[in-house]
Amino acid sequence: MLPMWLIGLILPLIVWVGTKVIHFGPIPKVVFDMWYAPFPISTWITTGTITGIILMLICAAVATLIWYPFFKTYEKQELEKELQQTN
């Protein structure tokens, strides 16, 4: 639950800074109803700029960095369980 809280606070902050403070990526001006389209495609259609895609990739990278230690801890716990079951 901790990584979800962190992502819920950090990613909106990154998007706010990237769109409002430094004006790196534009705020989408088009309503895009195809919610099932992959993010790079929908980001390109709604913003029309490469900077919007770069901002989306920055958010994806930060989310990956936040989740990675939790996945590694879980993997370690599962490997230890597996080793105990085989012995």
C-alpha cells in the first residue's frame, strides 16, 4: 500500500510541475474517449507534442523506481518460502 500512496502523491506533483510551473508538457486540449489505447498513443493524440510523451515516460520511470524495491522484497520472501517448502 505504501508505493500506491507514494505514487498518488509524487506523480501528480511531477505532472503539475511539468505542465504548470515549467511548462514542459502541454495540458491536453482534446477529449480522448478511447481509454483503452496505450499511453504513448493516447498522450500523442491528446497533446500532439513529443514533450507530452517525454513527461509521460518520466512518470512511468518514477513509478517503476518507486515499485521496484517492493517487488524485490516480495520476490525475496517468495524465494525463501519456496526454499523452505522444498526442504
